[in-house]
Amino acid sequence: MNTNTIINQVFILLLIMATGFYAQKRKYINDRVYKGLSDIMLDVTLPLMIISSFNVKFSKEMFANVGKAFVVSVAAHVFFIAATGLLFFRYSRDKRGVLSFLGIFSSCGFIGFPIMESLYGKTSILYGSIYVLVFNVFLWTYGSYILKTKDSNADPKASFVRAWLNPGLISVAIGIILFYSPYKLPYAVFRAAEIVGSMTTPLSMIIIGSMLAGMNIKDVFSGWDIYYTSLIRLVVLPGIVLLILRLLGFQGILLGSLVIATAAPTAAVTVVLTGRSGGDTVLASRCVFISTILCMFTIPLLGTFL
């Protein structure tokens, strides 16, 4: 995959994002529409995209790659937890929790999937889905824990349910069953799921564009913390993952899928979870904004090493 192809694909996504920015500025997208679009993407189109990506012919190579993707995903999250603990140790407990969360959890589905599919096709979504499975478990367990403040009203039982019973994980479970089963979806069902699932890419970019349009640009770019965190999220951690996977002999679609999953910007859900936990939502929003913009440069940069 050459650099020009990567830059072109990322630029296409940026142009789609610009339509969301425009729509929000023209008031076509308000808070209610934004929430509705986000819910449709997270609960309908993304799960169907995941399920359709697993509807492929079983092979020993893909079976081995799924296992490798799972091991790498778990190891990557454990490494990110340890690394952010060291890199953010000088901050106060509450701020350290938000910054660590921002560093650990990428927008692997929201932004990662569209880029994976653009560069590598549907097989990459299969491997990326394994990363998302592990991501969700860590997000709703360890992630919820580090975001808690003394004023937090977060419900531990609700976090546990979200960790194991959400559309993302359920769709991965269905996909895995389909992958290992000798039976595949009927053609009409598969095509319907594939068509609706293909809406995920443009829909996610429009949603992110509208989110960026609603922020106060003047205040977004101030402060070293957001740039330090974005550097760790977008370059340092995925760069180390890329180096280690290269040394271990990973290559092709599996390598690209896992690196892009780790190289995606800060997860947009950070803002919602930070607010629910009584944390600094302004800091979280600014970092999501900055890292989303910067990933348009850092992902093509990493892509040159894939």
C-alpha cells in the first residue's frame, strides 16, 4: 500500500467529515439529530458491518489470524495501561484518570473501521472487530474505574452490563459463530446487512464532522496537555506496537488492521463517560477534537511503514 493511496483514502474521509461540519453549521444537525445518528451508527449500522465482515469462508490461516488478533489486542491494552500510568503519573488523580483514558482508548471502531475498510477491504474489519471486542471489555471495566471521581455517580452494575452486553460485542459473538459455522447467511440477508453496514463509514465521518463544528475553536488549541496526550495516543503507543509486531513477523492485512486500530484518535465516547463520572469534559472534548484532526497526518505517516 503506497503513501499516495493512504493519503487519498484519508482525504476522502476528511471530505465526508466536512459535510457533517457543514450540516451542523447550517443547523441541519442539532443535538437531537446528532444523538439519533450516533445511536443508529453504534446500534444498527456498525453491528451489521461487523456481522457481514465475518460472513466469509473459513480457512486455517484466518482462524490463526483471529487468534493472533485477540492475543495482540489484549497485550496492547495491558501495555497501554502500564505506559499511561508512567507517562501521566505527575498529574492529580482525577486529571490523570481522564488523560490515561484518552491515551489508552482509541476510536478503533468509529474512525478505525472506515480507514481499515478503505485501505484493506472487509477482511480487515474481521480482525479489527476482535480488537473492538477486547477494547469494549477494558473500556467498561478498567476505563470506568479510572474515570471515577469522588463525586462520581457511575453505577458499577451498569458498567458491568455494558462491558458484556452491548451491540458491538453481541455482533462480534454472532460474527464468530457465523465464521466457524459451515452455514452462511442467506444471500438476501447478507446483502441487506452488507448494504446497511456500508453506511457506517460515511455516517461516522458526518457525525464526527458535526461534533467538531459544535466546539469553540478559540479555546480548543490552548494547553500543552492535549498535545502531549495526542502525541502519546497517535504516535508513541501505535509506533511501539508497529515496531513490536514487525519484529514478530506480522505483515499484510493483519498487521495493518491492528496498527490502525491502535493508531486511531481518542475515542469520542470519552466525553460522555467523563461527564457521567463527574470528570473534566472540557479537557476530554478538546483532546478528542485535536487528536481527530492530527490523525489525518499521523495515520498516513504510520501507513508509510506498513
